[in-house]
Amino acid sequence: MASTARAYEQDSWAAIPRVSQPRHPFEVLPGAGRRAKSEPGVNPLTLFAFKVGIAVLVLLGIVGIAAVWLQASTVSLLSSTSEVKSQITEARSDGSALEVQYSVLDNPTRIKSIASEQLGMAAAENVGTIDLSGRLSASSSDAASTTSSGADVQGEGASSDIASTSVAFAEAVGSACVSEDPDAS
């Protein structure tokens, strides 16, 4: 068998003398370095045009966003307007239906038939009207003269009870409305 020998021996590296070269101190010079000489700088006019172009693009973007927002708002308002118009149309048709229903329910013939048939009511036989358009005053003599001149009892079957009731009512209203005592309120 073959013997295994090391390809590299550590001792062989140690035997080689190292040559040290003297180090030179270096200096840092201000400036642009190697690239400054090989690559020219950006032209200031080109840089200004680039900045103006970016500003114009940003401005156009803002204007575009504003235009889209205005169109979306317009569509939203038109939608709500059409919804309100449909609600108005529906409310008008409901109002018309209610007017028809009111006219049917307010019919005097229907009311009389319901009152007599369902509620057992009957029309009054004696109807009287009291007209109190005359002037009322605090004194009983004024109330009596006002009542006799301004209060008329009308109707069929009117009795003297109604006339005396109207005179008493006029006196009571006159004394309650106007008081001769200035301290009374």
C-alpha cells in the first residue's frame, strides 16, 4: 500500500522567511475622487427640469383625484335626488288615496246610517239655537237688556226654559268676564 504523505506540511511554511515591505503613509485629499474625473456632473438645468416635471405630475394627480371625487359626489347626489323624487311621488299618491278615503268616511249619509244602525242613536226632535252676539256687561240690568235685545232663541219647540237659561247664562258670563271691583282679578 501506498503511504499517505501530507501534501502540505506546516513546517514548510514556517521555513519560508517573510519579507516585509515598508508601509508608506497615505494622505486623504479633498475632492471628488476618481469618479469626478471620469463621470461629468448633472447639468443644473436638467435637474431643474426634472423637479418641475415631478411637480407637474403631482399637480396633475391632485387635480385628477379632485375630478374623480367631484364626479363621485355628483353621482351620489343624483342618486339621493332620484330617491327623494320617488318618495315625493309615493307621498302624493298616498295623500290622494287618503283624500278619497276621507271623502268616503266624511259623507253625512254614511255617518247617519252608522249612528242609527250600529250605535242606536236617533236624530234630535227639538233643536234650539242660542245667539249670544250681543254685548255682555257686569250689571244685571245691562245683562238683561243685552240678553233681551241680543239673545234670540230660535227653533221648533223652543220653550221658555231655554230663554230663561240663556238669560241666566248671559248674566253668569257677564259677571265672570267683567268685574266692577278693581282689586279683583
